[in-house]
Amino acid sequence: MSLKHVLLITLQQGPMTGYELAKEFDTKSANFWQASHQQIYRELKKMAEADLIAGTEYIQQGKPDKKVYQVTPSGQQTLLKWLQQPCSEKLINSPFLAKFMAGECTDITAILADLERLTLEHEQTLAQFKQYLLKFPQPAHLPKAPKLVYLTLQRGLVMEQAWLDWAYQTKPELEAMLAQEQA
């Protein structure tokens, strides 16, 4: 799976600007794919050059011009081919957890600071997922496409909650380790 495939999937909803795509990545796609705005724009350029998407430029008065992208037939074929391939689940690399593996070299104060900062980020993300899920008041009766979006968001919510549960359990242990080091 690549950013290209996620962009093709997102553009299946309809034509979008790069900015709109980036916003989708900040909400719906955030729990399964991370990409900066720069990465998205670079990939859109490559995809347009490969004829997977087409961009139509619109000149706007008093605002920057905008380019609206849509999937081409070639892009549709690429996506359908990819959707038929078996996939594997990769875990996200975690520089934060890598610090835990440093053992005796690990600075508990720095890890605690990271844990507190990341806990806030995960709490905010969890709140965003909960807010977004409110858009689905009767999930049992959703049509196929919105139901799949809902289920993906549910997974994101569960993953964020699991991370927070781990963080809330880990913080007192790290604080105890720090107190022991300072004694």
C-alpha cells in the first residue's frame, strides 16, 4: 500500500483539491495513514504525470488559484487492481517506543515528557474521532460506503483508546522509576 492508493481511494468520493485531500488525511484517514501536506502535493504531481489523476485548474478572484483532482480511467484500473491484491497489516514505526528499548541509556525524564506530550495528542485525536463519529447517528442502517468509513473510524477510536490506556498505566511506573533513580 502506498500514499498513491490512499489518494485514489479518497478521490473515489469525488473531485477534490489538494487542500481538501489533506483535510481528509487529518480526519478520516488519520487512523490508518499519515502524510504531510507536502507529501500529498508531491504524490499528486507524480500521479498526474502517470495519468492516474487529472487536475483542472480554477482561477479565483482575490484568492489563490486552485486545482481540483479526479481519478482517470487509468487511475481507476490501478486502484481496482490493487484492491484485488491480498494485503498485510504493518505496524507503525514508533521512535517513542524505540527509546524504551535503549535500556540503561534511556533518560526517564525525557521519556516522561514525551509520554505526556503524546498522551495529549492521542487524547485530542480520540476526541476528534468521537466528534466525527457523531455524524453517523444510526450506524446499523448505513449504506455500504459510509458503513465502511464508520467501521474504519471505529478502529481508529479503539486504537487511540488502547494507546491511552497503556499510557495511563505506564506513567506511574515511569514516575516510580524516576523517583528510584533520584533517591
